[in-house]
Amino acid sequence: MLKRFEKLNADGVFDEEKVRILSVAFESAWQAIEESGANFASAGLVEATRELLALRIIEVAKASDVRDHVHLRDDALLYLAQSSRRSSGC
């Protein structure tokens, strides 16, 4: 995942340490999803969900000076849960 963040960081917004924090936040968030037993209808949905997590972590990190991977992880998971609720009509 580090490579994905480096690619998305082509404009150089984040230093090497922040990219590492973003990667840890992402991996931690994805691990939480896997441990939850979430089922995905297709491989495409898995990739879309991973992309959404990554983009949310980047968005929050760009908007703030967050240096805490736990905050970034928790925000991304909350965002994903809220997105799922909105798309399911709940």
C-alpha cells in the first residue's frame, strides 16, 4: 500500500514520514474490515472500497496536520460506514 500512497502523492504534499503514517492508517483500517467478516460481492467492490479508504485518509491528512494513524484509521472507517448507510438508503 505504501506504493499506492506514493503514487497518489505525486505532487509531493506529504513527506516520507507522513506517507508512512498514511500507509499504517490504511493497513490498520483494512485489517479491521477483514476482521469484521465483511463480505464483498466482487473483487471490483473490494478494490473500490480500498480506494475509498485510501482517498479518505489522504483527504483528511491534507486538510489537517494529523500525525496519528489511529485518528486517520478511525475517521476512514466511520466515513466508509456512513457511505454504506447512505448508499443502502438507511
